[in-house]
Amino acid sequence: MTTAVEMASHSQVLVEDKSSVRILTLNRPKQMNALCSNMITRLLQLFLAYEEDPNVKLVILKGQGKAFCAGGDVRPVIRDIVQGKWRLGADFFSDQYTLNYAMATYSKIQISIMNGIVMGGGAGISVHGRFRIATEKTVFAMPETELGLFPDVGASYFLSRLPGFFGEYVGLTGARLDCAEMLACGLATHFVPSTRLTALEADLCRVGSSDPVTFSSTILNAYTQHPRLKQHSAYHRLDVIERCFSRRTVEEIISTLEREAIQEPDEWISATIRALKKASPASLKISLRSIREGRFQGVGQCLIREYRMVCHVMKGELSKDLVEGCRAVVIDKDRKPKWEPRRLEQVTDNMVDQYFKRMDEEEGWEDLKLQRRINLPSPIIAKL
């Protein structure tokens, strides 16, 4: 007998079987396909089942409506935290990070069609996949520092591997990237106009007995175009980003940006400074350290560390900025958060250290347990 929960998850993730291709569609368009627990559980079940099924060669993931996926649905998590049940929120993140790991280490081909908004958790279910298609409608961002969180879902792995210090810029400021910027920095592998997506899907479904990697590459390369970077794109400012976001501390990043602004007044620099000063001070500091550590860690290590961090954030002993940020941005929408600590200098190195520690004092708490992956192709092994 199918339960109400199973029925909900089946309607929120639609499945199409097309010979050796499975097309999964996130189907909560009114919520911009924000990921709830049921969807995460369903996606993980499907991806693991397809990996074992010799008849499945490609998995295409897309979203219904104007968004690919606007992130994780944080409202239930915030409700749990406020009610003193942050451990329920921890279960949500544990499941989400397990899904991210399965996708990052997937032995088959995942093609993510990022047509529309891709934010936070939406990046976690797309960027880890083999092929990532942007369209003219794609808008990418990791806006967590504005919410009192940090770029998670394995972002400390993929942001730290962007050119230069572009990942620090994207992760700390929550900057929005368009399709050309995503393609230039490597977050997207291909650009296909949205009017061509239906034809692209139909061609991908003809994989048959071909090698799926070669076949997918050939088809995608035939459809891909090369959008030009806009005149005011942040990607034209890589030299400034390199000078400023390579600094050791958040305070030094901001002071270097301020010096740049004095030497050469520039709206992009001013907007970057405003974004940093609007964000949670605690979030900025743990985000910077997380991305820096991620450069030297595999994707699994990054997710295990991010799980420790998110548990500390939810428990709220060091700062309650997640609840306050979500109140200001998601719930009340007044966009006037009262951060605590209020200033960067009040967030000490010792406080930052605490976020990266295991929570052994918490009864029953365990590190994120990720399944050992075997028989993986060499590009996946490189991520480990």
C-alpha cells in the first residue's frame, strides 16, 4: 500500500522512462522546486536504483516551471530549530549531503538541465553531475551568507576549484551568475538555448547501445553555443578578485576592496563591499575557511566537514544567525537581520574553530556516514 508520503514524493519528482534514459523532473513549481525531505529521499532512491540497473545509461534531471531548483526548503528546518528540535534538521542535511555525494561519485552519466534559478541546494544536485547545461534563463547563486548559513552541499569542493579566487567571491558575496559566467568559470559545461531543449532531450534519448560518455558529448557539442560575457560581468574582474579575495581574512578582503574603490571608483566594487557588509559576520568567516579547506579535500571529506558545520549552525550555541537570517529573508522578508555577533572582529578564530569540530558532547550525534564507492571511472576517483 502506498503511503501519503510516498504519493507526495512521487508527484514532486516525476519520472519518464525513455528506453535507456530516465528523465527526472522536480515538480514543485510554486515553491521554485525547493527540495523537501520527500524529494531528497526519492531522488536518492532513484539514482541508486538506476546505478544498479544495466538498462539505464543516462539520467537527465530538470525542473518544472521557472526554476531548476531554488535550494533546500529551509522552513521546516527553522521550525524544528525554534522548537528545540535541531536534530530533526540535522537529518534533513544528512540526507541531502548523502544525495550530493551519490551524484558526485555517480558511475553513470547525469545531465542537469539548469533552465532557470539554480541556488544553494539546487547547485548541490546539479553541479556535481557530469554534464551541466545552462540556458539564457539560468541564474546561479550561493546566497547562504545572507541567510546566516554557509555555502554547503559540497560547495566547499566545487567553489574552491573555480579559477583563481572566483569561488571565494561567489561564496562570500552570494553574487548571481548568468549562463556565460557559469560556462566561463566551469560551473556549466554547455550552453543550449531554452528553445532547443526539447530537441536535445529527444536526441539524448537515442543513446541505444552507444558509449554513453562519447554519445552525450557528441550530442551536447552539436547543440552547444558560446554566449559572450556581458560588459560588466564579474568575470572581467578576475584581477581585482585575485588581489582582494586571496587575502587571509574577511577583514583583509573588505579593506583591500575599499582601497581598490578609493583608487578607482567602481559600482561593481561598491556592490561587492555592500554584499559583504550585509551578510552574517559569523557566516562570512566560516565560509571563507570552509572554501579554503575544501581546496585540499576530496568531495566526501568536504561533505563530512560541512555536516559538522551545519550541525553547529543549527544548534545555535555560537550564533543564532541561521534562524535570524531566514526570518529576515524567507519568512518576514523585511531583509533587516540583526546578526549576533554584529561585527567581524567579534567573531574570533576560536569561535570559528568550534564550527569545524565534531559534536562528541552531543548524545547520539555521529559524523556523516558516506557509503564506500567501488568500481568507479577514473574522473570520479579523482574527486575522492
